[in-house]
Amino acid sequence: MRKDVSTKAAENSLMRTAKGEKMPKKSILVVGAGGHFGRYIAPELLKRGAKVRAMVHHDQAAAVARSTGVTDIARADLRDEAAVRRALDGVGGVFYIPPKFLSDEAALGVRLVELAAEAGVERFVLSGVMYPFITDMCNHREKLPVELALIKSGLAFTILHPTNLMQSTGVFFWSKVLDTGEYIEPWAQDKKSGYVDYRDVAEVAAKALTEDGLQFGVFDLSAAGVISREDIVDMMSEALGRAISTRTQSIDEWNNQNMPPNQILRSAFAGIDRFYSNYGFPGGNDLVLRTILGREPRTMRAYINELAAQSN
């Protein structure tokens, strides 16, 4: 079925080209364009002259998407197939960053892939996680069925595996750092992890959707080296010109102070805590990201300096 649809589309394209007709530019659907991380995708696509449609599910996300330059807004919840089909209508490419910590995250992602294939989408970029095979953490293992669905789909897929996102520090912790002078997490503060600036990931995603060369690839994305939370607070202290400290809370205390009373969410963070406290998040090889970007990836130090400059 999928092959027949693709073949027919290709034949129609060739016929129009032979007649001298100019192919209309299809939109690229950015799912989650108003989210904490998805908001970085549309600007990179618009910079490249792409037509962008943002798929969001509430007013606040729609406002964020518009602030990034998107005018074509599709309101849809991933569980509403009719709305998702409307959002996919006439779309040539899809960017998808899954919403984390949902009990049906895998099923929603698989179905989106299937609907995209049915709609005749040509390219699909999944922003997943580095090491999705770490089944100890639900936000990792839930990505595996979506990757498999892409491989089976017939779509020209690109699967991105970013490591820990620098923007998480800014979005979820920076205001508390400024208010309290402390950077607190539940996992061990001396364990080291790789990090990547999501703006670099967005640039890779835009390349995959608008240029040739990254299709049918799976790419681990990280800045160079690994750092601990102790290293990060040293960077914060230097950037802010005052002492920032860190301490480690128990996961129960941290969940009670930071998470809603949602057992799925709290269980997810308990799994992350167990893994990170034992192993950190090894990685930090920037070869792939540096090669795709054609430059050095952004560093955590540079990101912290930006946050500090914006806070003055």
C-alpha cells in the first residue's frame, strides 16, 4: 500500500516536471512546535525558506509557535486522529519530538508514523534519546517502538539521538538557582553526563528535512566531553559572579517538591535517578554532531554564560 502511494506520487511529480510545471512547496509539520524544545525547530526551517505548519494542542503553545515566526497553526492532540490527519494534509515532512512520561507515549508515536505514511509524507525526523535501549528508563524504552515503526514505514526517516539537553537546565532549574543559589537534583552530583544544546539538534533536524544526505540515518548528538553537576555549578558561579552550590535530595523529597501527584511521572523520575546515580550518562563524543554542523557544537559553559547574561 505505502509503496503504491509513493510510486504514484513520484510518477505524478515526473509528469508535472516534464510538462514544465513548477512543483508546489509542501509544508513541514513541526509536532510540538510550542514546547520547551520543539520551539527551536521552526526558526531553523524558516531560515532555510521552508513552509512550516506548527501542530500544537493548547493556546499557550500556539502563542509560542507564532512567536517563532509560524503563521500556519494546526490545533491537534495526538490522540485525536481526525485532527492529526488534518494537520498532515499536504505535508511533505514531519518533525516529531515525543511528549515524555505518557503511559501511551509509544503507541502515540507509532500511530503518528503510520498516519504520516498514509498521508504521503516523504521525510520524517524523530528527535528521540541517546541509548533508547536503556530499558531501565521509561522515557528511553518508549522510543524504541517508534524507531521500529519508522524503519518499517517506507518513509525517508532520520532518527536523532540527542544526549541530555542543556536547555533542561535553563527551563527547569535556572530560576531556582537565581532565587536560592542552589542547583538541586535527586541523582548523584558527582556522576558525569554528556550534554547537547538543543539549538544544535534543531539545526541538524532542519538539514535533514530540507537537504539531502541525512535520510535513513541514525545519529548520536552530543557536545564534546562529560561533566557533572558539580562542574555545572562551578560554571554558574563563574558566570554569575557569586557562589552557587549543589546538593542531592532523595528522589521522594524531590518528587514531592517538584512533581504533581502522578504516579507514572514520579516512577519515571525514580528510574532516571537509579540509573544516573549509578552510571551517570556516559557519552560526550561530538564527532557526528561536529561533522553534520561543520563547526564545533555549542558548549555548556557557553550556554550558562548566555543564561547569566540574560539574567543581568
